[in-house]
Amino acid sequence: MFKCKLCGKELHTFSEVIIHFRSECRYVPKSRRCPVCGSRFKTIRLMKQHLVNSLLKDKMHQDYLIMVM
């Protein structure tokens, strides 16, 4: 089981976490700066896309967004 650290929703697979974060999670930070690495983006959508892409390859972003149960 995986749990979204932003909203607390429990999900069964890692791919469900990615889909949840892309489309459902309403607790994404409203700033245009990544809360993990500090990168700046022109829109919140681009920042959210950065978080999802980084979630797949960067342990630091994974630790911020999900916790494995």
C-alpha cells in the first residue's frame, strides 16, 4: 500500500499514486516553486508535471510525496 503524503489517500500501486497526483490530489502546493528542490515554474500545472516526472526518478521527490505502508 502507498499513501499520499499530501492528502492521506491510500492507494494499492505506485501507478495509482501517479494517476492520483496528476488528476485528483487537491493538496498540491499553490505556489509555482517545487517544495522539494526549489525549482520555479511559469504555471502550477508545469510544477505539478515536474513533481510527477521527478517522482519516477528521484528518491528525494518520492520521499516528499508518498510513504510506503
